[in-house]
Amino acid sequence: MKTRPWLVVAVAVALFGAACQFAHTQTSQRPQVIAVPQEAAAGGAVSAPPAQGDSTPAMQATPAAATAAGAKRSSYNSCNVEGPYIALTFDDGPHATLTPKLLDILKEKGVKVTFFVLGECVAANPAVLERAAAEGHEIGNHSWDHKDFRKGGGSGVDSEINQTNAAIENTIGRKPTLVRPPYGGTNAAITRRLNEEFGLKVIMWDVDPLDWQNRNSVHVKSEILKSTKPGSIVLSHDIHRTTIEAMAETIDALKEKGFKFVTVSELIAMDRPLPAATPAPVPPAKSKKTK
């Protein structure tokens, strides 16, 4: 019996897409690195825990004092902005069916967001990414298949970044300028390479509803509303049904609180150095009384 080439190709594409979505809906098993809010770093750098078995030091949050002195920031958890501006971000897509549903909601609400996409899911669902970009959403690199950058060595980072950059550029005609390391896992050396060699700003977050763990739309909405403040970068995942179900009401509630939505790059463009800390006044020395 002759093999039909078109049938082989169709089956291969279907299996690839299914593998992409299956692999990245298992997020409940992923260790999560907690991002450090910018103001928490004001008292000194705070480390996120390294991945299990990793001997490299965890990423150090950029101290606010360094930003105040005019130093170039290498990564962002949040931004210091004038006005109620925030950035919604979504990781691990594009998903074949859930991302289009999210795009419908965002279009209806007039909201632009930033998607941090996996290269293998871009290859599986290019039309979804094309639509996201055409509708004005920002696209960032989230690696090819969600490997921890700290475990792959230099060549591993190169492959994860370059393959995904190529997949994005081939799909929407331009390379991304932002990257979110899988699990939020990076260190000073990797962050510097991502900045200097790849020209990518490293984007973390300061609001995490743990939607990968708590598959409950009410919980997702509640956690986002509770933690979001001006300048926040909000983390979610467009591969979970409950997250998509939460978004319409979450966006409406954020609007009621006065928040305005921008992409991550737009938020960064508004970022201002934090004012230098005012030293506490030194009380005058007590004079010694003479007899």
C-alpha cells in the first residue's frame, strides 16, 4: 500500500501540536521561582532559590539604589511609573484553542498584552501568533521548550534563544526584544548574556496568581486584584482554561480600580529612577552638664 505524503505530514503536524500543548499544560509540576518586587529590593538584593541540582547562584534582583544612580537595569520585576499603568503577560503559548479565546476577550476589552511564547508552540500554531501580533500584542521569547537556562550551559541557552527567535521572526517578521527565562530561572551571568549578546531585556514579574497550580478562575481573579499596583507586571498562562475564564471579569475589575493596560515595552518606556533614599536625621548629641 502506498503511503500518502499529505497524510504523513498532517499526522506529524497534529502530533507535534498535541505534544507541545501536553508538555506545557503540566505546569502544576513545575518549580516556580518567586520574582522579587522592585520595592523589596530596595534594602539590598534578594535571591530567588536556584533550581534543584543547580550549582550556579540565583539571580540577584537589581537594587533600587543602582537604578536611582542611573545604572542601566538588566531585568524588570515591575516599573516605577507615573499613573495607573500595568502590563498583563501570558506565558507558554500560543495554545491552539485557548489563546484565540483570550484574543477575543482582549479585542473586546481593548487591551494590549505581552505574550512570552515557546518556540515549539509557535511552530505548532503559527496562525495564532500571527493574529496576536496583527492585533497589536507584544511577543517575547520564553525559550523553545521550557528548559531551565541554568541547566543547559552556554550552548543550551544559545539554542533555546536562537531557535525561538527564528520561529517568531519567521512567523511575524520581526525578532523579539524581551525574554522571560523559564521558571524565572537565571543568574547574573545568564542575564548579562541575554542583555549583551542577544539584545534582550529580561522580564520577570511582581504579581503571580499561581494559575498553573490553582486551576480556579475565582482564585486567579482574586489574586491579581489583590496584588496589582501601578507599574506591576502580571504573570499568567494562556494554556489553562480557568485562566482564560477569569480574564474578562479580571480586566473589568482592574479597569474599575482605574488601571490602564500597556505592553511590557511600553511600561518600561515609562520607568523612572527611584528617588534616592533620604537618610534619617541624626539627633543632636547631648551636651554634658558640668558641675
